[in-house]
Amino acid sequence: MKLYDFALAPNPRRVRMFLAEKGIEVPTEQINTREAQQFSNEFQKINPRGTVPALVLDNGTAITESVSICRYFEELHPEPSLFGSNAEEKAVIDMWNRRIEIECYGPAADVVRNSLEMFKDRAIAGLPSGVPQLPDLAARGRASYARFMDRLDPKLGKSQFIAGNKFSVADITAFIAMDFAKRGQLEVPADASNILRWQSEIVSRPSASA
């Protein structure tokens, strides 16, 4: 088994944080996407989409989505549960994880990939070139991100963590998304006291530095 990782990319960090919470160690290999190593012939055989992370099992099966990799390890190591322990918990955690991906992570990615110079002409992950940046998409991403902050803050006034009072994969996704968003100069509003409280608690977890 081997995990193909890149220390500076957000999606691999989701997996690393998840594994750290589980206390699982997996052999890794760095794929430097800033040097276009994801487009090498060797890595393209593992993941033709040209993105990280990718987990290759001992039988050769490749799992190439961060949440799917996390679900795989949840099945192998169910405790501590990060996807929920019963039907209700699983549904609520999945609901919030999807909301975060669509309303927070996605908009942050739109801002970063459509405004930073390093992504000029390659605004879509997994494509080496030929995709121009769209300033309007970055502007929409900023507005969508702000709306999500407005929705999340009151929710975190009612529970310790995003999907309830237990830490879950939804907290990992949100924490990584908000950290990634800083690259596009997206910050948690100063008056979002509940998000800031939650964020400080997550930062204090050992897994946050994974």
C-alpha cells in the first residue's frame, strides 16, 4: 500500500489529517504538482486525472478521491469513528461534508485557481494548460464563500463541532478548506465568533499539523 501525497496541496492534507486522527501510518510518496509531476507517465498510469491524493492498494487498486480514501480507512479502522456511528450521525456528517465541499471548498478553489498567477492558463486541477482564468468565477466564489460563513457561524453556536458534538470528517474538510481559502485572501469574518472558537479548537488538535 502506498499513498501518493503532496505536502502543499489541500486534498492530500485532508487524508493526512484523517489518518492522524486514526493513528494510522501509511507509506507515502510525494508528487510535486508545482513541478507537474502529476503529469508524468508513471503517475498518469495511477491516476489519469492528474490529481493527488491517490492510494494504491497491495492488489494494485487505485483510490483517487480524498473522501473515498478516508472511507476506505474508516472501514478498516472504525474507531474513532469520523463518519458517524449510527444512521443519523452518518447522514448528518455526510450532509455537512457535502455542503462544505460545495459551498466552501469549491468556492475557495474557484477564487484561488482563477486569481493566483501560478494558475494562469491552468485554472482546472488536473489539466496542464489551456484553461484560462475567469475573474467572474473568482468573484462568484468570494460571494459564495461569504454566504457560507454567514450560515456556518450560527450553526457552530449550537454545537461544539460542525455535525454535532463529536469531531468528524466534516470538521476536517472545513478546516482544510478555510486554511486553503487564505491563499485567495479569503478569511473568516472577525465577527464570526463561533467559527473562530471552533477554528481555535481544531488548530489545537495534533492532527492539524499533519
